[in-house]
Amino acid sequence: MRALGAIPDVTVLEETLQWALAEVKAQDIFIVVNSVAKNRRGKDLAWEFLQKEWENLVERFGKGSHLNTRMMTSCTEFSSEEKAVSTCSFAFHLDGVILRFLSACFLNA
């Protein structure tokens, strides 16, 4: 599953994220998201996917799940002030462990 994130084709990376949500065991979805996020072409895709699918992920894993935290970790390394602002805006919709995690990221950035 990690190898799928290394593919340079953006279309395949997008399909990989959708495949993970539909076909991969719940406890392994974060592996796919993290691998895509580590790819320079996939980092923004993974972040957009996480934002778009957040409600589905919370429904599947529950609020404050360590799996959601693990996915968030790989997608929120700020490469610009714009990315930090985007992450902050998204964080206002969250609660629980994830919000505390993001707050710590901002304090340490």
C-alpha cells in the first residue's frame, strides 16, 4: 500500500485515495493517505482528500481517533503561510483530540 503513494501520476494518486476509502480496511487507510502525502505531487491531494472526506472518516473512526490524528500529521506540514491559514480555517470545524493536535502544530510552527 505504501508503494501506491510513490507513483508520480496525480490521477493515479487521486484514484488511490478513493480506492483506500472504499476498499482498504479501516485501520489501514491512514497508511495510504500518509504515503500519498509524502509524495511531493500528492501532498496537496492528500490534504484536499482529508478535508473533503473528514465527515466520512469521523463517522468511520469516531471523533478523536488516533487514526485521524495520524493522517492529519502527514498532511499538515506547512510549506507556506497560505497552507497554514488553510489548515487553521479547517481546524475551526474540528473538536477533540484533532483540534488540540493542530493547535500544538501552530504553536510549534
